[in-house]
Amino acid sequence: MPVEWDWWTVEFGDAHAGAAGVLVDDSEPGPVYFDVGSGSEVPSTTHWSAYDGRARRPRAEALRAVCACGWRGPAQYLLDWDAIGDQPLYEADVDLAGPLADWNAHLSLVRDKAVPLPEPLAALLVEMTEQLTATAGDAPLAALRAAGVLERIAARVARETAGALCDAGMSAETVATGLGTTRSKALVLLLTAQDR
């Protein structure tokens, strides 16, 4: 069961999605299941708010930041069950500012290690985003056509560039760090480029 991510950025997508992770007895518990009667499918979740000790589910002792890349925040934020009482966690006023700040600090480190975009290219991308957004409001079909053209250009350039990196013997780890993505996504990019 995948984690249900609470936080996400356009820059890193699902490679660095974040959430408040649950700790019970200093470890991350498995998913919780919901008994909905008979049937072959039993709904489950890993969202922090489900770990409230109700209906024989584990009761979270603390929260910490977690990231899709496997990173886990070092800080633990204890839950005050005296203040929460017997209400469900999703109704309680649980402060997620600590885990969110830790995840943002993790993203800052990922961003710092990633290859910076040349300033003219970064400015062009901002301008293009603004133009596409404006066009989507005025002429949505034209914006959709432009988005399709950009997708094809991006796919071609990505294949060619990844192929050149592959030919140069660049490792998946180096590509992952440079792009701010996971090793497995970088490896897929490099392997796909070999089919060019």
C-alpha cells in the first residue's frame, strides 16, 4: 500500500512527495484497514489521521516528515493525547507545521544538489508558463495545441540528452542527484534513451 502523500511540488513531482509519517513504538506501522462488511476488497490507508486507536487500529505516538524518496525526518513530534481526547485524529487540531518544515528543509537540500537552470532558460520557462496560462483562459484549444507541441519538443530533447549522458557513461546516481529525482526514475530515463 503506497503512502498517501500530503505535500507535493511541481518541481520534483512524485519523486519527492511528502507526508506526515506515523510512529508507533518508534517504528512505522503498516496500513490500517477498515471493516466495511462482506466483500473481497478491504479498504486501507497509511494516512496519519487514521492511526487514532479506534476500531483496533494502532494509535500514533508521534509524527515525523517522510518523503517518497525514502528520506525520513529525524525529528519526532509527539501527539498530545490528553488534549486530543477520544476524538478522531482527523477532527483534532493536530499541528503539522513541524513535519512540513522538515520536509521543506529536505527539499531545500535536494534543490541545492540539483543542477541549476541557466538564468535565460529559467526566465523563458516562467514567461512560457505565463503565456500558456493566459492563452488557456482566452483560447483553450490553442493552449492545448501549444502544450502538445511543448510535450513533443521536451520528449525529443530529453531522449537525445539522456542518450548523450548514457553514451558518456554517466551513472544513474549522478543523473538522479542532478535532476532532483530518484535513482530508479533516472535509470528509466537512461534506459529509455538507449532505445533512441
